[in-house]
Amino acid sequence: MNTYEQFIADKKTLFVLGPGGVGKTTCSFALAVKATQFKKSVGLISIDPAKRLADAMGFSQKEMTEHQLNGSRLTSIMLDHQKIFDQMVIKYAESP
């Protein structure tokens, strides 16, 4: 097993962060697919408003989608930014 594979095999949680246009979507998807090869159950959450990961994987913004891949489960979802923001305003605003 090479260093890259060992890195993935040893981790419980991975976060992919960075400024726009640096390949976060591509790396996230590749890491998720590789993790399924180690029989890990993977949860892939996108907060990218550009919806590139959702388009690449063909999953819905409104509900979790379960994929069977390499004999493992990959569950994906894209968060609805507007809905989350609206819920926070309703919950924490002191007045209408």
C-alpha cells in the first residue's frame, strides 16, 4: 500500500477545503471513491453553490442519495444554502 492509500485507509474523517478553482470537487470525489475501495462507508457532503459535485455524481440537492460502489456504501447530499440560511434567521432572529 502506498502513502496515499495508507493516508485514506487510516482516516475516519477527511475535509477538503480551499479557495475556489483549486480542485476541491475533483479531490473530494476521488477520495470518496478510493475510500470505498477500503470498504469504508462514505458520507459525501457538498456545500458548493456551483453544484459541480452534484452534477458529477448525479445526486439531489434535496435528499441523501445512496450509491453502492466497490462493495461499500457512499451516501451523498448537497446542502441547500438558502433553506439553511432561512431556517437560521427564523430560529435566531429576535423579531420578524
